[in-house]
Amino acid sequence: MRAILCGYYGKGNGGDEALLASLLQMLPDNIQPYVLSGNPSETKQRYQVEAGDRLNTFTILQAMRRSDIFIWGGGSLIQDATSIASPFYYAGLMAVAQKMGLKTIAWAQGIGPLNQLTTRFLAKQCLKGCNIVSVRDAGSAEIVAKWNIPLTLAPDPVWALESSPVPGLWSLPAPRVAVSLRPHPRLTPPFLATLTQALISFQKATQTFILLLPFQPMKDLKIAEFIHQKLPDNSKILTVEDPRVLKGVFRGVEMVIGMRFHSLIMGSAEECRCFAINYDPKVSQLMTDLKIPGWELSEFPEDPSLISKTWIDNYANGEALLSDRIDFFRERSLIHQEVLHSVLFDL
């Protein structure tokens, strides 16, 4: 049986690549995946799967005619906060797959924000037509439940992603702290300068080595380079393409200062203390679920000494998730695997 996997794949985003790797890890052995990707050749090489151009209509329709299943493969696909085009693209493909008679699965979804009536209607109609729906957080579950659509709720699948060793990591100075920032309208040059000054003070006080992790280098690398220039001897930029290796980075890290959603999940899963920079409802929900300390971007202090003192306190006194809690989230995330099997074994 053939399954089309549809997500924000092949676009250089470590979190979305981690979702793809998790989905491939959870697929039954009798399913042959076909990945819609922004970089099909890279996806083929990295995961040893068939892949096609996510924007080539002919390729997509041809793949659908040869497939049995269509899977929305995890993440915040159905939202209109960053792009109004995103929900139209994903909902359009799901609608075509349903019309062509494919079994359809909305898998490990983070639903919303949906600010427009049109996008809410699109999301509702497509989800209603799915054979099964699973979501990764309580906020998404609340939205789907209001639409009277049956759903399964489980933690993000990346909790269960197998991590791989990182070449050269253990030769870097220790202890290590990972920092993962991303662009945002509120992350202005003056604010980035404030964060960087706070990080310099934090590094001096803790004598830690800073690992700068651009989860999506196309967007994040300039921020990492700015910080590295101010901490040239006590930091390193790690650009990691394989999501399993990216998760492995956190095995050698004491604490994470994370803006990227999956940096906080990977850090928590590998027993790191975490501090969140909250820019999105999905991060807010994660902070609540895991009791991660942090600040909203809009409420961040302007005083770098206050920021650094807060980070120092979290480094010295903060608590990582206990191993039994980590095991709980990992095991619960495997419910997304059960969702796949429940549909795929019925074919």
C-alpha cells in the first residue's frame, strides 16, 4: 500500500523534519511512503523514500492516483497566523485526496490559530472528511471537539523520535547550553542586542559553552551569527540537517533557551532544563503542559541584567523533567502510531 505524506517537508525546518522522521518511524512496514517535499532529492537521500515536488500539480495528482492513503503529517499546518496561503494549500490537497477516494488521516496536528472565517470553514470541512484525526495539544483538541469531530489527543510525536549521536559534540567545552531563536516581528535588532547582552552575562557567570542551533537556517542563521560574533570564543553555531542527530544534540546539553517549539520538546525529552521564549500559542500550551518557565515576547524585560539573572537562576536551580515523566510523554506520543495502524490495517 502507498501513502502520500504531506507536510512542511524539505523546507529546511528542523521541527518539521523531525515530524517527518517520526512519522516514517511509526508507519507500518507494509506501507510505502511518498513524501511531498520542497526538496525531493534531499528527502529521498536522507530518508531513503520516494519523494516528489510539493508544488507540482501533475506530480501530486499522479501520486494520488497510485496511492491508497493521504496523511497530513503533523505540525501547525492548518493555521493562518503566518500565512493565509498555508491552510488553502493543505486543505486543497486533503479535499482532492478525499474526492479521489483515498483514506485520509489528519495526524498529530496543531490546529490554529484560525483567525479567518474562510480558513475555519476549510479546516472544519476537511477534518470532517478524514477517516481519523489526531492532535498534539489540548488547544487543538478543544477546537476540533467544538466542531463535533471525533479525535485522539496525544503528545507531539517527536517525543518518541529516536536520536542519533552528534559527531564532535563531546569534544566541545562543557557544560553546554543550547539557544534556539527564530525571526519574529517583536525580535527587533535592539531587542536581539538586549538578549545577546543578557546571554554574554549569563555565559560569564556560568562558564558554559553556548550552542547556537538554527532550526531553520534560512531564517534563523543570521540571528545565530549575530550572537556568535559577540561570543566568538564561547559559542558555536551547529547547523544540523538530520532531525535524529538534531535531537541527539540535546543529550549533551544542560539547559535550553528555546523559542523554537521543537527545541523545547527535544530538550525536555533529553532531560535538559528549559526556558521558553513564547511567541505562539503552541509554545504557551507546551509551557503549561510541562511547567516550563519563560516569558511572552511581548512581556520580556528590557533590562539585560534581569534577563541574565533569571537564566542563571534557572540554570542553577531549575529542574528537568523526571525520567518517569519523560517516559510518560514518550509512551503517550506513541498513540499517534496506534492511530496510523488503526486506519492502515483496516484497508
